[in-house]
Amino acid sequence: MNTRIIQIIIGAVALGGALICGIRWNGFMMRMIGEINRTKPPKDYFPYLTFSFFQMFRVRNEYRRLYPDGRLHVSMWRMCYLGMICLIVAYACLAQTANLIIARMFSG
């Protein structure tokens, strides 16, 4: 088999893995927010839809404070790291192929 084809297959699998990790990360985050909101009055709820980088750390810290033995935050960070590794592998495998496709699209 051609090495370029193997590289494309590995890149596509890594890209799919990054997508799955992102979805799982979001699921862990939503479960953490749900567990935190269960213990708070409605005026102090963490929002599910509006989200920022700093809110992620606030949710993690609040979850660790309320549930010292909880493991959702560990699973969330594992998915984050694994997804980043998958994105790096996908970029390494697919960047040259994408550049070739783009160059062919715009050349004469």
C-alpha cells in the first residue's frame, strides 16, 4: 500500500478520534455542571450554553470542592489531552495532503 494512503487513513482516524474526544469532554463537562447545579440555588447555577475558558476552571474547582472524591474532572482532562494528541497526529498526517489539494484547486 502507498505510504500516502496509509498516512491519510491514520490522519482520518485521528481526526475522528479528536471529534469523539471533544464530544466526550463536553459530556463530562455537562455532567459536572449538572452535579454542581443540583447543590446550588437557581440564582447561582452555572450556565450550560454560555461557556468560556475561565468557566471551565471555575466548574472544575467548584466540582472538586463539592465532590473531593469525584472523578469526572479527571476524565474530562483525559479526554482533553487525548483529543489534543489526536489533533496533532491528524495535522501531521493530513497537512501536506490538504496543501496539495488546495494548490490543485487554485492552480490554473
